[in-house]
Amino acid sequence: MRHDVIERYELGWMGVSVVLVVLLFVGVLASMISDTLPGVVESRTRFVDPAHLETTAYAKPGLHEENGELHAYVVARAFTFTPSVLTIPAGRRVTFHFTAADVLHGVQIEGSNINFELIPGHEGVASATFRTPGTYTSACNEYCGAGHQNMAFKLIVENAK
Ligand SMILES: [Cu+2]
């Protein structure tokens, strides 16, 4: 076996790996700059009394406009999300508030990085802007009981009318 041949192959594959690393870096950078993935701008955990959700903003689940900002409140309980279908306008920042009323549930909205483990008493809050109209589905992703497999959430992003 000749060593100069092996060195040529090594150099070639080193070149390929450098190109792949550069492409990965450029791809991540382009995705960040173009904001293609609806990103969680802020995320924090708050506390809420699961036995008295009727005294909180979760008493009226759904989309509300508060001081010019859109807030969506969603309650997870065995075996449904309330509301199970949420419609929001495309291109507007929405702050999502999720909580669980009974046992552990989970939600991860397709096409975004919103992913909450829903613990009774805790509130998952995240703001995101969905720019592409469409239907984004989600299923409860923490086993919560006999009806777990039917527990689905649908986010519909519509162009503003
Ligand atoms: Cu569940």
C-alpha cells in the first residue's frame, strides 16, 4: 500500500468535512436570520391554582386581545385540550399560556419550538409568531390515562382578514 495515495484520500475527505461544517453553520445562521421557525421569544413558568382555574384567566380559554397583544389560554385535562382547536392570525405575535387541570399532560406544537410539560399548578408561557398559514397539530405527549391517545390539539394559523 502506498502512503501518498492514502494521504490524497485523507486530504480529500478533510476537504469534504470542512465543506459540510461550513454548510451546517451557514444553514443555521440563515435559519436564524430569516426566522423560518416560529421561535419562542420568551418562556417562563408561572404558578396557578389548578383547583380554582375559574378565578384565573383560564376561566375563558381561547384567544383574547389584552392591551393590543394576543394571548391564548389553553387548559389540558383528561382527555382533551380546551379549546382543542385554536385559530390565530398569521404574522402576529401570540403569547400562549398552557396549564393542566388534573394530571400531567404535555404539548408540543408542530413547526415551532413550543414544547411544554403541563404540570397541574404550573403555567407554561411562550410567545411566538407563526408566519405561515396552515394547520399545526399536536398530541398530548405525556401519558395521562386511558384516553391519552385521543388527546389532540390543533392550531390553525389564518391570514388576517
Ligand atoms: Cu394528556
